[in-house]
Amino acid sequence: MVLLGTIVNGVLIIIGTLLGRVLHRIPQKMKDTVMYGIGLAVVVLGLQMGLKSQQYLIVILSLVIGAVIGEVIDLDAKLNLLGNWLERKLGSKEGNSISQGFVTATLIFLIGAMAIIGALDSGIRQDHDVLYTKAIIDGFTAIILTTTLGIGVIFSAIPVVVYEGAIALFATQIDKIVPKVLMDSFILEMTATGGVMIFAIGLNLIGITKIRVANLLPGILVAALLSWIFYYFHIQL
């Protein structure tokens, strides 16, 4: 079943959120410290991912062009509007927690190599091991995020399933069209570009910055396009 890994990932996010909801009655000081810990871990993860690039010019250009595109269409505002709509529908009395939890968790769970590689493995080889591993990590992360950001984390399962599922379903066609060397370059540069975004999310969680990370998301697609251009025109910088 092509979508098995994707479905497991979504289900474990939901289970993790529900467990986190049960554990939410912890002191505020402890929540703050836990959030700082998560933020620091996310910063380190972002650094590790960002340093994987072999063509850092692709990362820089992807972030700049992606930021321009993101600001023009204002993805951050649209994600927050969706979160606010969910709050109104659910009659939430938790302030901005649903919107913040939804946006933050969506960005953390979607950005990264595991989502892309895992979905490709599911579609091409029917191998779900990477997505199973990601599902376990996301489930534990959802528990922690929910204790601090609230029930909004649960709704991040929807874009995760749609994103990973779409890649898995089209993986066979992608594999036929894209050479392996180019695919490896795609994954490497998209991972590095996503790593910078993960780093920014960590800074936001700690409270150092308020970067509109969602508006950088088009940079992932720009990184794929630039990788293709650099590959076919044999550009090495």
C-alpha cells in the first residue's frame, strides 16, 4: 500500500497530540523550560541540515527568491488565517494556541529530508521504514508541542498526509523522469534550504526572533528548480 507510511505518520501525530493534551496540566515554568529545550534542539537540527549543502549558492538564492514569492502571496498570513478559522469553529478559549500550534507543528513536520525521502521510498519501492521512523519522531514531538502550544498541533496531521501522500503517489513518475544524480542533488539542496528554515523555527520557539518562516517555504521548490538548472548547465560554484 503506497500510502501506508503516510497514514501511519498522520495517525501518530494525532495520538501524540492527544497524549500531550492529557499531560498539559504541568506548571508554566516547566512548559517554558521544555519549550526552550525544544527550540534549542530544533536549532541544532536546522544547523545540521543546513550544512549538508554542496552548492550553498543554491540555498542562498532559494531563500531569497522563496522569501519574495512567499511575501507576495503571504503564506504565513494564510496559514494563520486557517488556524484562526479552526479556533472559531472549535470555540477555543485558549487564545492564539490553536493557530500557533497548527502553524508551528506543520512547519516542523513538513520541512526536512525525511518527509521527501520517506515518501519517495514509499512510492517507488513500497518501503515505509523512513516514514515509520519519522512517524515515531513526529509523535513524540507532538506530545511535547501540545503541552506548550495546545490542541492546534493535531491539525498539522492534515497537511503532512496531503504533502507526503502526493509525493508518494507521483513517486513512480518522478523516478522515471529525474536521473538519480539529479535526485540526490535535489534532496541535498532542499534539505539544506529546509534546514535554514528549521533553524529559524527554533529561534522563534526560543523567543529570540519572530521570523515568518511560512513565507520562506517556496524556497524549497526554488531549490529543486535551481538544482535542475545547475545540473543541466553544469554550474559548479
